[in-house]
Amino acid sequence: MEVPRHPWRRYFARLLDISLYGLPFLAVELLWFHIPIKTFDRWWFQLLNSYLAYGVMLLAEPFLLHFWATTPGKAVFGITVRDAQGEKLSLHWARRRTFEVFAYGMGCGVPWYSLWKEYQALKAAREGDRLEWEFGAEGKPERLEVPSGLSSWLAYGFLQLATLALTVVLVLLSLLPPHRGEGLTMAEFADNYNFYVRRFSRETYLMDSGGGLTDNPEFHARELWNDPDGALRWSPIYEGEELTGYRYVLDTDTAYYRLDPAYQFYGTWAFFGSLPETSCFDLIPWQWEALLEEQALNFDFSYRGLRLTRRAEARGFGESWDNTAGLLVAPQGEKGHIYLEFTVTKE
């Protein structure tokens, strides 16, 4: 029986399968557990997610091969797997085959070792040798059909892009805050604010239910540059009985102060994300961060149906705010005065 070629088609079919197997876990991590974004970059978390996908592969793939003789990735390339008689694999052999692919072809997912095993499998396939898992019951070679053609590569590219797009949508959906709807209370605003602080793993304050800033225990230290004497406090803005936005005001004497737009970013999102008309596609973090960071010290502008204003005054620090990258330090033994007001309201 002729040995099937096209090892790269088989390899990319496997990659697509692993991507699909991991999507349900990604959705749960983002939408249910709200895992911080930076956690996904850590090697141990990536390894954990890989083994979760491998677990789905070992459990689900035998049934796919038994009932349909293919998997989603294989189906894109038109690949089918049958026994020596041309029948679909028995469930017992499908389980054994899947485990042997994982053990011999993927090196059990062990970093670096798996690359070596994949290279060995690629080399053997290109030389026309049968791989360990391609011998079915009684040692008879299975029938593996791997068609050629450009259309399968186009289909593969489309599905990989669709998988990537779905991943991006899941990430954006995970940025919608826990409290949405009109009439956001102060406690709900604080929950939304803290949701974003934790979501982006920023080393900054949390907010208490009254709108004041409080210690963030995840970082084991209080950063005093931004909120001297605990003077900064958020409060709602009403027009009649309608909630139209939120503001914070800082009016205090201090020996030092650093202007940090993070408070404005989280406060803006805590309110904007709560509005019913806000969709996940409106919450692109780097757009909002860049928008706030590029503004002058005092500003008043509109963006996506919001009006954002900031008024800042500083006296007694010896240098103007514009020349210190937002950091003010009073002469030794003295204090300067800070007035800072930021508002985010519906237009």
C-alpha cells in the first residue's frame, strides 16, 4: 500500500485541531474567571492551556475518528483515516492511535522534546516511512488519504483567520465590565473600576464603595505619589435625577505628586463600559490609553459619545507641570498645592 505524502498538510491539520480544542478553555478563562491579560503571556499558563487542549484531543478525537474518520483540521485538507479494510476505526483503536500520536508524534507536549519528536515524524514522513501510529489492528497499515490541491490551503487559511478573529472577539468581550445599564451606582462604578485594575494587572489603587482609593493587596505596597493623604475621591454627576457621568477631584497640599492617567483611564472605562450602547468593539485599550496620554495638561474633548475634561493647577513646586513629565516635587521642607479635576460624562 502506498505511503501517503504531504506531511505539511497533516502537520497543519493537527495545529488547527489543537487551536480548536483550546478555544472553549480560552472562553471560560476570559469570560468566566476573568484571567488578567498579562497572565496569558506567562510560560506556565501557556503550558497549562496547551495540556488542556491536549486533554480534549485525547478525549474527543477518538470519537471523531470512529464516527467520521476525520477531525475538523483533517477535514479541511480532505484527510481521512480508515483501517486496512477501508472501514472506520474502532473506538478502541481510535483511542490507541490518538494516544500514540500524542506520545510518539508530539512528545507528550513536553517543551523542546516535542519539537524533536515532530521533526523526527516529519523526516520519516518525507522519506516515505510509516509512522508508529499508522499501523492498525494486527499491525496492518491503515488507509490514510491526503489529497493535494490549493483549495484546501485556502480553506485552512480562512479557518485559521476565523479562529484568530474569534479569539480577538473573546478578548474584547472579556473587557465588558460586570455592571452595565443606566443608573450606575457608586458601588457598581467602584466594582467596574476594580475590574479593570485587575484585568490589566496594574500596580495602582483599587477603589472602595464610596469612591475613595484604597490599597491594592496584590502588590503589597501603597503608592503615595498619586494620592497624597487619601484626598482623591470619585463622585457621580447628575442632571436632575439622571446620572450623566463621574468625576474625581483632588484639592490638597503635598510635598510631591505625579500625574497618572491610569485613574482617568479606569474611571472612563468603568462608566463607558456600563452604558447599554457600548459594545465590546468600542473597548480597544491602546486607543483609549493613547488618547488620554497625548492630551495637554488641561483638556476638554469628545470621543465616542463621551465628553472628557481635565483641569489641573499646581502652586509652590518651583517647576511647571509641563516640564516634569507629570512629576512635581516641592522644595525641601515645604508643600505645594494641587488642584486636579477630571470628568467623564455623556454628551
